[in-house]
Amino acid sequence: MVTLRVTMTVVFIIESSMWFFCIFVLYIDDMMTVTVDMFEVDKLKAQLNKEFEMKDLSVAKKILGMKIYRDRQEEKLFLSQ
């Protein structure tokens, strides 16, 4: 019996203009996007939803065992294990 285990993380950085970028992280069956432009995130999700079955879990609070803290007023993002 052969067991296949995929432990690969893929990170794409999408740049559509001088002022816009989107970090797109894919790990097994989890996906996260990081950007300042929610319109672009919604557009990306709509495109992916045409090809794949997806469930939107809204704003991430945890990824890969790390807690995500946001200070929206200071526009900062922190990760904690």
C-alpha cells in the first residue's frame, strides 16, 4: 500500500498595478488572500468559484496553527503561535 502525503505550500503574489498587490496562499485545501483591496479579493474569489467548489469562511482568525491579530486602526497584522 502506498500513502501519498502532500505537504506543500504555494504562495502567489499577484500584482495588477503599481498600487495593488494580492498575496494568495494555498496549503492543501486551505486558501488565504491578503490585500488592502477587498474588491480585488471578491473578484479573485468569484473567478476561483467558477472552477472549484469553495466555502468562504470570512475573515481568518487562525492559519496553520497560528493566531492572527489585526490592528485595523494602525493597519498592522500580527501572527502568534
